[in-house]
Amino acid sequence: MTALTLKPYFHAEALATPPVAMGTLTRLVGLTLEALGLNVSVGSHCQVLLPKGRLLDAEVVGFAEDKTYLMPVQKVEGLQPGLKVRPSGTAAAIPMGRSCLGRIINGIGQPIDGKGPLLAEDQLSLHAAAINPLHREPISEPLDVGIRAINALLTVGRGQRIGLFAGSGVGKSVLMGMMTKFTEADVVVVGLIGERGREVKEFIDHILGEEGMARAVVVASPADDAPLMRLRAAELSTRVAEYFRDQGMNVLLLMDSLTRYAQAQREIALAIGEPPATKGYPPSVFAKIPDLVERAGNGLAGSGSVTAFYTVLTEGDDLQDPIADSARAILDGHIVLSRALAEEGIYPAIDIEASISRVMPNIVPPTYLRRVQECKQLLARYRTNKDLITIGAYVPGSDPQIDRAIERQPHLLEFVSQAITQAAPLAQSQNMLQHLLDTPAPNRK
């Protein structure tokens, strides 16, 4: 047959779809799928062809010789030996834009609020190039978060990344809800990672409320989701924040919690055979945390910023937990919530002495910084001598600094307390602190 005879069919060669090598599902162990015959790289997306035309999305997380390990995104149902596994390339882009404000999505960008599909002006890729740290705008201005204790004593900079360290039941969710309402930000992105399903709805309905939702995008992946879905939810939350930052907006990113993100990665790593290193956490966990956290912050010159707050669960109020210790070293500061203050009815229960904002010296005047140090010294002096004061063993007049700490203690506790419906602007909070320290003590007879 001559080339002239085949000429009418030449166009079909250019239009033909290249063949795709499909694999075969051979084993399911826990949450890990094993397949043979796949020629794909780690991070690739695949689909398991289930009976009755259903599909199960999965991601390649490892390999060993001719075996490929995959982790399903959704819950595992209907799997059986011999099913075909089809590579599907990269994950689909997610619609994103200002019209997505007020929406609730899951870890792969699907809306779960019953308001229909996402209709937006842009398509958001799940992967973005990292910004050269030398090209980022420096943190040079304070951010008003509406919380008196933070504004006055732990001033946060626009573009800072800070951790909220707390055990269970000390008010971290309420504190996050207050910040979503009171913080001076164009957009708020909330990532609810690995929380109980009941708490997700309560946070959205009662803590965030209509006012907070009006300028927020919520990415929710409750505790019963597959670990890969929880992992993707945390990464998507950061990616959405990056998108709005690149639009020139100032974004507040609240992620609850960084610990659940680390636990999801631990489940995946242990399932594919990675050995545990520190208290059951494999090394990949401690590599994933900085990869996620370093994406927040200020953007390039002329773009916006992402100020990020990550909650870190301290089981048994142990600040030496591996995840807490790792996060404290990476973040630009940490705010510790005290169970003792919460039990005394002081909310938000911020332990000023144990907390620090590492960028505060760069964004407040040196004279004001000295007043903050004076306040911390008063709190520390009272705490050190609290037992003597409580039992009446301390004799007034023995130490002028202790006398001043005793006299100012009720005023300082009142200063850091704040109602959940009350906003405390930055300038007002700082003026109140200086007035509190400068007001002469009443004469005692």
C-alpha cells in the first residue's frame, strides 16, 4: 500500500489519544492500595475503576520495585482484587475568586455547603511555585486582630506566622472566631482540619457567624475523612490564601489544627512503611510542616500578605510534644493558652509570660516595647511570689516591686480579659496598657 493511498488517514494519527498503561489492584492493607503495572511518579493522581462505573480517586505515595503504593482520597468502599487502576495525570483545577467568599469546600475543592457548584473567574492550581525568601516584602507594619492582649502585649505583624498552643477546652476555637470578626483583613481563609464534625458546624454557625462568613472561605475536612483528604485540606487552605494574596489582598489564614495535619501525614507515612522516629512520628512529618508553613507570609513587592495563625494541640498541656516543639521553632511566635487562667474564668486565657511575638520589636517603638517588658516583669514577679502572697506570709513594704505587682495584678487580669462580642482596636489597646501602668497606685492607710 503506497503513501498516496494512506494520505487521507494521516490526520487521524495526530488526533489519536496516546495509550495509557493501566495497572491492576493487587492488595489493600489498612488504607494503602498496592498496584502492579503502573508507570507513574510519586504525587501522580490515579483512579480505581470500581464496579458499576464508579471511580475512586487515589494518589501515588510511594513504590517498591514493581509495586506502586496509592492512598485513596475518599473512604474505601467496594474494593476487590483485580480492579483496574488508571493514571489521571494531575488534579483538576479548582474554580476560585471573590464569588467563592462565604462558601465551604472540602479538601479537593468540592463545595459541601449545598449552595451549588463553585462559579468563579479563575482556575486555581493546587501547586504553586515557592517564593524566594529574599524577594518577599519584610514585615514592617502591625496587624490589628481585635484582641486586646495580643494587640497590646504580643503585637502581630502583617505577614507573620504564629502558633496558638493549647490543650482541649481552653478556648482556642472561640479565640479564632473572634479574630475572624475583628481582624483588619480583606479575606479570611479558615482551614478546619481533622476536627469533630459537630465542631465544624458549630464553628461555622455559632462562632464564625454570618458576619465572619461574608468575607471567608472555609476548607473543612473532619476527623472521619481519609488522611489524604485531611492533608489536602490543609494544603488547599494555604493555596487559597496564596491566591488572594497574589490578587493584592491582605489575608488572614486560620488553620485548626497543624497537629491534625501532622497526624494525617503520620498515618500515610506509617502505612507505606516509613519507620517512626520521634514518639511515633516519621521524619517526613517534620519535613512537611515547614513546607506548609513557609508558604504563608508576605508576597512579592506590590502584592498582598498572608498572616497565618496555626493552632497546635498540646496533649496534657505538654509544650514539649514533638509537633509543638517543631512548630515553635519554625513559626514567628507563639501564643500559649493557659488552662489555669481558663479555670479562673479569664478569657481569652492567654499566658502572656509564656507567649512571644518575634517580630514585635520591629513594628512597635522602643519606648512602647519597654512598657510591655515592664508589664511582663510585674506578671512574673507576682507569679513567683504567689504562694507567699496567698497564705499571707509576704509583709507589705518588704519589696517595692512585689508591692507594685500585687497592686497591679487585678488591673492586668481585667485588661487581658475580653468579651467575645467586644472588639479591642490596636491603638486603643496600646493606650490602655500605658494608662494602666502610669496611673498612680491609691494610697493605703
